[in-house]
Amino acid sequence: MTKVDLKSMDREELSRFVLSLSQPKFRAKQIADFLRRGVSSFEEMHTLPAALRKILEERAFLNQLTVERKLISRLDGTVKYLFRLMDGECVETVLMRYHHGNTVCISSQVGCRMGCSFCASTIGGKVRDLTPSEMEEQVRMAALDTGERVDNIVVMGIGEPFDNFDNLLKFLYNVNDPERLGIGMRHITVSTCGVIPGIRRLMEEELQLTLAISLHAADSEQRSRIMPVNARYPLPELMDVCREYQRKTGRRMTYEFALISGVNDDSETAKRLAALLKGQLCHVNLIPVNPVKERGFSVPSAERIAQFQAVLEQHRIPATVRRTLGADINASCGQLRRQTKQRGDELAK
Ligand code: SAH
């Protein structure tokens, strides 16, 4: 019999599970309290009868991440974790310190199958999806390890969240539960490369989170050159669904635009981007591309980036250049996991 993942259960599932063990209902609350306090074994649930602890041991497990590597930026205090999952796979999580509080960037999959040409996370393909508890534990572990509050969550680490929709949604509700980490939806951002069915499903939930779209191009042809996902979900359709999403939820959209020298950093592209987003309630995050060794892309000059931003602003499209945090610790997602994997591969040879 496979054991159930207790930390992935929401309140209702936990109640049902406890009832299925012929236990009184209040046990569910007791167990939930222990989980919130971050116990790592059933043994620590000392107010439960020993018989129940034994049953739990047999029927369930407590998902746990261990710190495989941890890097702290000397420049800005950004902390990057490589967490090892229970099956030996690794994912990256980053804690960033902003003036508006601490933001934790979590991974949603081990690897990624979206194939964006500038991204390190997708190089080895997708290994597997993360479970709701593995996503939540990244946040909890970052808080525990630093002893600090987590104010915001961004799902912008390794993986495509909408390629793992059900687990993502469950994680969002669980992490939002005031009896758990209680992170408000307005403090959560989910980023997608443009998987339209996921955007549609999220729209039905009408959550107050921020949806970020990785655009990186101003027309379909340009986008197809760097993002294979554009063949399946072409830019015009993506824009239609984004406008619909914005109308339905009332939330301002975020568009991410990684500026790559000689690929998408020219004023013409900026103008086309402004035309594309005209009339939308949105914000553009300009991200100087993080050069990934295997990819060979380079970052535009500061002047060129400023010029791109200026064109957008001339057209009244709000745009900010994202500050690079943790530049000294390879904080861009996917790079640490790859380094460690390569080292492991070399050792295995
Ligand atoms: N799969 C999701 C979320 C993970 S990637 C998505 O695509 O949105 C988080 C963001 O980092 C995305 O905007 C992604 O395109 C961007 N990104 C990936 N590699 C990058 C790199 N080398 N430099 C700058 N941004 C990068």
C-alpha cells in the first residue's frame, strides 16, 4: 500500500482521512496543528494516542526537504537553496530581500519540458511534477532556515506551473490557509510561459493573485524563435486570453520580458510590444537576460535596456527593469541544480 502524503492534504481531506481511520474528528485539528508547527515525524505528535501514531506511520508520510546546498549572496543577502526531495531529486528555491519584505521564489517541477532557448531549467527536460507539499515545504523551509517571515511567494523557479496545474492549485489554497502559512493571495505571483488552458482554469478560480506571463517577444515569429511553446499557444491567442483574464479578475497583468542582446532588445521590438499591450492594465518587468553557459545569449548594455524602457514609457506602458539579485550566487533558476547534477554525473563516470 502506498502511503498518503499528509502535508499535501487540505483541511477537508485531512478530516476525511482521519474519519476513515475511525478516529474522532478533533484529531484532524490536532494533526493540523502539529503540521503547522513543522514536526518532522509522527513520534513528535505526542498528544496523539500511541495506537494512532502507529496507524499514521503505516498509512501516511510527512514530506520533507533537506538542504543540499545553500548559498548566501554577499551583495544583497539573497539566499539560494538547493533542496533535496525524498526521492533524491533536487530543486532550487530563492529567498530575496526587498524593501517590501521577503519574497520566496519556488520551483513547481523537477526540470521543465517547455524548452525556452535561454533557460537553464529546461536543458535536461522534465523529470517529474512537484507535489503540493513539496511546493509548500520550500516556503516553510526558507522561513525556518532564516528565522524570518515570508511575505511574498513567486512561482518562478524551475518548472512550468501550468504544466502541473492540479498540484499548483492545491498548493495555492494550502499556503493561503490562515491555519497554515497564511500567505495572502495578493502576495502570490504565478508565472507561466503561456500555457493557455492553465490560464483559463486559473481564471475560473478568480483568485486575487498576480498572473505573470513570460512574453519575451513582441510578435509571434520572434517568440517562436526563442519559445517553442508559441507553436502550440500562439501569441495572438495568448493575448486574447490575457485580456479576458484581466477583465474577469480585475487584476493587473505582469509581463516578463527578458532582454537578450541582438534578439529582442531593439527599439522596433519595444514599439511593437507597446502596440501589443496597448489599452491593457498591465506592467512590464524588463529582465536583463541571465547568461546561461550552455545558451550563449548575452545581456544588452545598460543604455540599450534604458532605451527599451523609455520607448515603452513613451507609449504609456509602465515598465521597470528588474534589479539583479544574487548575481554572485547564480541565483537564476536552474543553474545550481544543473551544476550539482553535472558534478554528480562526472563523479559517476
Ligand atoms: N515556467 C514559468 C516560470 C519559471 S521561469 C515561466 O516561464 O514563466 C521564471 C522567469 O524567468 C520566466 O519569465 C523565464 O522566462 C525567465 N527566465 C528563464 N531563464 C532566464 C534567463 N536566463 N534570464 C532571464 N530570465 C530567464
